[in-house]
Amino acid sequence: MFIEEELMFNPTSNVLVPKHCIASSSELQEMKEKEISHDSLPKIYAEDRIYKWYGFKRGDIIRIERNYCNEF
């Protein structure tokens, strides 16, 4: 559920917000092979605006694509 103010701004349009997407089955398989557990991954709270915006569900493994750049 959204608060009206949250819908007035698209958080994905901000250049500082990295791209978020659900991990693919091949990525999940790779994690399984490397024995990476759900519990060892960082958590995103259900109250997070991006979590709500994309409609992620509890238990989804989300890949965050960050572009590290030293130039401003």
C-alpha cells in the first residue's frame, strides 16, 4: 500500500538510485553452487520505497546493479 506522497515521485528516475531486479534462475543456481544462503545476504525492508515501487515479495532475491564511479 502506498501513501499518496510516495506516488508523486518515481524513485527510479533519480540517478543515485541503482537498478533493482529479481535475480534470475541462473544467478540463483550460481549462488547455490557457491553455497550462499539467504541469511547471509543484505536485507531490504518492506517499507523501502523501491521494494514497494517494484512490488517485490518477501523471500525474493533482488540484484542491485551499482555503477561505482569516482567521477562527479
